[in-house]
Amino acid sequence: MASLWKKKQSGLWCITYRENGKQRVRSLRTKNKREALKLKREIETILEDEGELVLNVSDKPKSEHKNPRIDEFWIQFKDWASQNRSRSAAEEYRNWFKQLTEFTEAEHMGDITPAKIEEFKTARAIQGKNTRKGVGLKKQSINDGLKTLNSIWNHAIKLGLYTGENPVANIERYKLPIISDKDYLESEQIDELLRTALEYRDVKFVRETEARNVYLATALMALAGLRKGEACFAKWEWIDWKKKVLTVSNDSDFTTKNGRPRIISMNAHLIEILRSYCEIEGFILKSTRCGDNRSRYRADFKKAFAQICKIAGISATPHSLRHSFASRHAVAGTSLHVIAGWLGHSTTWITQRYAHFQKTYNEAAENI
């Protein structure tokens, strides 16, 4: 059997094996462990069949080294991101990559080193982009930015656009305090907020469209877990009344955060609310923007939502309704896998934050 080992200085993988009773050592001329293991298996097979090594690993051509100019790389990466990632994710890539390259003044991808990433990280903590003088970014924002930059380099290497090392991979993130249990809205509070939203149409000087939008948006966020942007672009075509499901879908007007559609089961309360406003097709919320592009929310209900919260005496944000949707399901014993699917989370570890709300007896304990 051959043995695999790595040179400390060069990082290249080598193989030690016996051929005709003699010990041989060869360099596999690769830093990729997966490729090295593949070559090791090939060598072992040849030795077993032939008794000697016919494959001349040392003559294996080296892969082409790629260290593109920043502008050339970005053209290619931007095309890939626009086709394979949501618009919001692609914009996040653009924002952080632009900040980094402007800060480092790098000409080529390989010019950006871990040391420069550390400098960038420290600088953003002191002075943030688009913040007033002397105000740095929050640690969570910097961690999110490092995560985005790390993703850019990982994809660049995977796509073969760049063959160097990822300078972001080993950068230490800021340690953040563990946030204690968050308050969430109970079912009674959600009912009160929906009742207030329904009666908002009777408030003096409130337009009918404004009242209708905030009522339906509150229902979609609190009872289906939709994000604010998803509620704004939700369509009647997303709803299957017979199957009682709502499918958050991608189209020319809207793309989900992770670029993938998801199916949400609708409860009786949500179905009752939506049916009273049901239309054959089109957006569920009426547009309030007259076709301009000043906001990514085509039907902004921010002020109306703040008003109904004030009237109801409830402290909430649109996103806290989504949070409450997941938390109340966790308390009710709904599987985290199911909740993750409804929320559009790629893995359940993101949804784990809601598991701590389950503090009472759950009938699911009798399932085994």
C-alpha cells in the first residue's frame, strides 16, 4: 500500500510506495487533497496490475495558473452571479467586493492577501462605508461582509476563475455576545394586530388601498412567514386553494433571497383572510409607487404598519412577524425541518434559534 504525505514548505502532496522491492517517492505536484487521493488510487491499481509504475506522475501537466485582473474577474463573476444567485445576493457580492478592491487598490486577485483583509476589517470597524465620519460598521455587519467575500473567493476557485488561495478563509470573525431569548408575539397579540389592521380602514384620512395593503401584508407575514419583500410581490397565482398551499415563486418581477421557490401550507385563518380579497391574478398588494424605482418595495406599508402597532399597543416590526410565525410553530411542536422549509432556510441550523421557545410538554413525545 502506498502512503500519502504533504511537504510542509511547498504544500505539495507526495506518495511513498514500493516498486520491485525498492521504496520510491514521487511528488504528485498538486496541493489538492482530493486530486492527490485520486492519483494515489491510480498508482496503487497500476502497481497491483503491472508490478511497476508506468504512469509518469511527474510529467503530468500543471493546471493553468489564473490570477486575473480585478476588473476582468468581476465581469465574469458578475455574469455567473446574475444567473445563479438572487438579485439581492448579487448586489451584496458587488457591494463588498467593490469596497474591498477600492480599499486595497489591488490590480489582480492575487494582490489581495490575508494581511490586507485584516486591514480592511479593522478600517471598517473605525469608519464604515456610507456612514458619518468616525462611525464604524457594527461587528455583525463586518462578519456578514467577510462571509460574503469568503463566498466570492470560494466560488471563484470552484469555477476556475482563480487558482490562488482564499485570503478570507482564515480571517477571524468578531465574537458576538449570545443573545438571550427574544420576545415574540403570542397568538393573542397576532389576532389583535390583525383586528387593528382590519379596522385601520375606518381611521380618518386613511386611504382604502393603504388599509387593504397593511392588513393583507400583516396576514402574509404573521400567518405564512413571508418576508416584507415577498409580501410586496406576492401574487394570487402563488395560491392553490384546493391544496391549501402558497408557493413563493421566482419570475421577472421577483426573486427569492436564495433563488429557490418554496411551498408554505396555509392555515384556516390565512385562507379566510385572503379569500375575502381573492382575485384571479396579479399582485395581492396594490402598488403605491406609480411605476418609479425609488424603492425595492413596490407597495410600501411601513408607515401604516407603524400606525397599527401604535394603535394596538404592540411593539413589532415586519420581520418580527416572520420570527413570531416560526417561534409559535416551534412552541406548537412543528418539526424544525418543516419550519425551515416554510421559511426558505437551506439548513435547519438557521432555524435552531426558534427551538428554545419549546419549554412545555409536547405530544410529539408519544410518537416513539
